Amino acid sequence: MTAGGEAQGNLAVVNNWEGEGGASLRQTLRRLLLGLPGGAGQRLIGLWRGLRTRWQMRRASRYDRLQFLRHSGVLGHAAAPGSRSQGVLQAAIRKTYHRLEKGLALSEPRPGFGADAVATLRADLDEYLARFAPDTVSLEAVNTLTEYLAFNHGQGLPMPRLTMEVERLRARHALRHEQGGTRLVERESLWRDARLDLRAFFAARHSIRQFAPRAVDLDLIRAAVEMAAHSPSVCNRQAGQVYVLDDPVIRAQALALQNGNRGFGHQAGTILVVTTRLDCFLTVGERYQPWIDGGLFAMSLIYALHSLGLGTCCLNWSVEPAADQALKAATGIPDDQCVIFLLAVGHLPERLRVTQSPRREAGGQLHVL
């Protein structure tokens, strides 16, 4: 049996017991147990529920653990030079040059700071360029090293060996100097560009369950993804990914695996699957980072789509392993992706009804320690 067939088979077993197909069997067993004297049946039902929950938790935790172990950059990052994948090397390079960027962005950087980061970055760049063509990631790293050199020269700290190395690296790139390093900005320009009524903008965004019967142009999705790319991410790893389910058959299969879109999911102009690349995360301490970075990226994507006049509804991906495997088998999403959620996207009708969904007051969420 193929991996996709096995995933579908696993899901069928779950659905046969947990879904409508197993309702009759569950009701029969429940009646028999509740017929036992002295409340024994109720105790047995409680015991069974507890055991089942523990088993489900173990199975789900094992799945998450193995996914991170297999597909994250933890083992790959520790591998011998020359054997790391391109994705793992890119993540390592971004992580290291961002250490230098952060140092350069301080109000008073220390001359010569980050010598260990520079050595690591040089070694990783040498390995990367020996195996792969120069690209935006290596370009960003070289520009960061260029600014690092300029800062130290300005502090009276020449670095002749590093200067020669950076010149050699620069010769391999068609450099655009705005990529990598830092740039000086004026406070007024930040305020001017961010000056909009965010309170009204946030309040105007609702989960939409009524869509106009129009397709969503891919250019709008692309524009939203470009805006969402500015989301914060751990050491600028930028792991967020978006898969557009353009095929109606695949879209229907994906929606069937998600519990929460009944009555409106099929009316959406398109369905997006938001994921993170696991190979962007390089240490055991980052084991939860796929969901953290994925959530930040997803929220930015939602507001970007809102700014473009599109309605969205988050379709949570709170599922067991069989459903996660079945989604990837149905859509072709690679197994090294961590699924954050599905997102229904569409144009708004002239008039529509949305939920009130009153929000908690800040007093119930803000805590001063």
C-alpha cells in the first residue's frame, strides 16, 4: 500500500469509529454498559474514555516528534560538511548573518563583535557556494559581511583577511546593496508609513462564511503573500509557505478532512493551506517554532488579504496524524511541511451576515508583573 493509501486507510478506521459510521456501534455498547448494576458501566465508560485519550495523545505526540526529527534541520545541521541539504544550509546562513545584523543595529556596537559568527558564516558560505549557485540568501550574507567590514574599518579596526575573503565572495554575486545588513531610517518615515486607523482596520476584519460566487485572482494571493513575508520569524528564517488549492477536486478532498467548514467552505473562491518548512529549524529548542512562526505568518496573511478587500475564514487544523497524512497525500504537499491551518478566501457579497463574537476587554488579558 502507498503512503497516501495507508493514510486514507488510517483515516477510514478513525472515521468508522469516531464518525457517523460508528455511531450505531457506540450507542449499542453504551446501552449495554449503562445497564450494568451499581454504576459499574458509567465507571467503565469513564475508564475507556481516559485510556482512549491517553492513547490518542501518545500517538499524536509521537507523530509530531518523528516529523520534527525527520524533517527539521536538527540532524542535518549537525551532519558533516558537504552533506547538509540546501534548505538546511540556507537556514544556517540566515541564522548566522542575522546575528551580525542585530549587532550592527545596536545603538553602540562593539568593534570586532561576533568573531565566532563571522567564522561560522564564512565556512557555511564556502560550503554553500561550492555546491550551489549564488542566490539571494548568499547575497544577503555577503552584503551583511560587507557592512560589518565597513563598520569595523570606521572604528579603526582593519580586517585584511576578511576583506580579501569578502571581495572574493562579492565577485561571485551581482550585488544589490539594499539586501542584507542594516539601513538607516527616520522615525517620522516609520510613523508616516504606518499611519492608519489600525483600531478600525482590526475591528472591520471578520471571519467570513458568505462569499460572492467569484474566483480569486492569483495575483491578489501573491500580493498578500508578499506582504505577509514581512512577518517576524526566528533569526529571519522565513519558514512560512502558502499552498493554493486551485483544483476543485483537491479542494473538496481537503475540506472533507477539516471539521469546521460545513455549509460554506465549498462557496469560498479558493482554499489556502498555510505551512512552515521544518528544515528551517536547526535546534531542539526550536521544536515549537514551526507553529509560532507559522502563526505569525498566517496572521499577517489574513490581514494582508483583508487589506485587499478579500474575506477569510480560518479553518483550524486540530487533527490527528491520520488526517494530516491524508491531507498531504490528497494535495501533494510535501511531508516536510508543518500544516498550520487551512484558510477559506473569497470576494465579499454586497451584504452579508457575520458573527458578533464579542472580544474580551484588555483588563482580562493584560497582566502587569
